[in-house]
Amino acid sequence: MNLIGLTRPELQAELEKLGEKPFRTKQLWHWIYWQGKTDFDEMTSLGKPLRQKLKENGYTLHRPKVLREQNSTDTTRKWLFEFDDKKTVETVYIPEEDRGAVCLSTQVGCPNGCVFCHTGSQKFTRNLTASEFVAQFMAARDSYGEWPSPAAQEIRYLSNIVVMGMGEPLLNYENVKKGLQIIMDPEGIAISRRRITLSTSGIAPMIPRIAEDLGVKLAVSLHAATNEIRDKIMPVNRKYPLEELIAACKKFQEIGGTRQYITMEYVMLDGINDSEADARELVRLVKGLAVKFNLIPFNEWNGCPFKCSPKKRIERFSALLEEKNYAAPIRVSRGQDIMAACGQLKSTVASG
């Protein structure tokens, strides 16, 4: 059994099976999630008999296998990770000046099939377990040598998490929730909830639970201002139309507070959703919500029929939103040369 991905109570239960006292749980938790150890023999505060029992009873601390690591000219890094059943996902580190965000995947492939998204063109295979979800981040830390967990005052290059990789997090909610709760534990990996953003394509009934259970930031992959357009490019909208999505976002802010701004992700598709009328309709749509927009120049990929909106049109779209006092920055795409930018993730090793 891989101990990564177990909660404290689950870890304690495994130790009790070995006849160990509850206080050992905190020690083992520290070695796994604060120190990042993968070898029980390095856990010097545990007695040799316990270390031996852990090994003899088949417990492990393994990460996914790194099949490929790619580094962009802009220093973005992407990994192709393989799990025990040979299924694969991609995970990305997106750097800023002195820190950056790890973009985690939640499913092998994606069931939502957004027509402009490269990941959506890959067949959905299965959900990731909580263990696999957490282990992605731990493997990224391994890659950057960021163990033990940095103290609050220290530079932490892997400072943020965005749950925006392959898959729809809210269709694998229990595993994602469990994984994030482990990652946020202050005596372990210790990433603050303020530095975690969970993105959804719009699974409306689940959105309030993010505020109830986790308190992390919310990003919504909106990408259209009307049901007519959104139905065509995002099949999820046929099940959860904009009216339900906006109502769920309002509920999220009722629970979490309006200081918890929602980021509305909006990919700019030439001639599809980028008109001045679309911008004005967006303003009407989000009235009553505390939101900011993130305008994403479309990252083109082979076989996709869409094109990116012209630069001047994107700038005009941004200006119209900002005139109404909404922040609407235009995202600078990172990692395009290694297919690591928004909407470009897709396993290139057969996963189904």
C-alpha cells in the first residue's frame, strides 16, 4: 500500500494494525509530507523495528514514474507521469519571477469534451485517486529539490497550486477534496488555501461545496456569455446552463464571502465569442457577483478548427470589461513550445 494520499486517521489506522501507538502517526506524517522522504530507513525518529515492519508489510511511499520531462524556453516545466496501471497524465509548473504554480490533473483524459480543448479530445479513462493527485505535487517538488517544506518566511518556488490540468475536478470531487486537505495540512506540505485555485467547467451543484469544504479560490471556465454559444463549444452547458452556473457562483460567495473573488476564465476564439456584444453580455451575466476576468488567447493545436482572436480585438474586449470596473487582464501564455499552455495538455502515450 502506498501511504501517500492517506489522511491522518487512515495513517493512524495502518499503524495500529502494526501494533503502534497513535503518537507515531504525527512522526510518520512529518517524514512523508514535510520532509518528503521516500525511504523508511531515512526516518530516523522511528525505531528500526517499526521501519522494518513498514517495509515487510508492503507499505511504500512512491511517486508516479516520470516518463518525460520537458523544459520550455520560458522555463515552464512539464512532466508526463505514469501510474501503476500504466495510465498517464501531464502536470505543469508555471514559473513567475521568484515563485510559481503547479497545475495538477484530476483525471486521465476528460469526459467534458470542450471542443476547443486539446485535453477534451482525449478519451476519458478514469479518475485519479487521492494518492495519485497528491503524488503529482510531491513529484514536482522532487524535481525542484524543494524538501523539506519551506517555512513561511522562506522562498517557496512551488508556491501555488492550480487544479486546472487534465480532467474536471468536480467530477472527481471526493478524491480532489481529500488530496487538497492533505496538501493544505500546516504540518506537512503546508500550501495555504489562499494559494490554491480550483477550476471547473461548470458542474453547478458541486460549486458551493468548494466553499463549504475547502475554502480555496474558484475559477470558472466560462468562455461564452450566452447559452447558445456555450452549448456549441462546451457540452457541459447543456446539463448545467448559465443560469444554474451563475446561481451556484452566487451561493459560493454567500458561503465564502464576496472578498473571495471568482476568476472567470475566457478563451478568446476568433469570430465565436469575441465581439463587443459578447463583452457587454458578459457584464450583464455576472452582475451581482464579485468576479475578475482572465482573458486567454487561444492556444491552437493540430486538428482544431478554431483560431485565436486578433490581438486588437482581445485588447478591445478587455477594455470594454475594464470600463465597467472589472479586472480583465490578458494572460501571457507560458510553455507553448512544449504544449504546456492552457488547453494544450494531452497524454501522448496511449492511456486507454
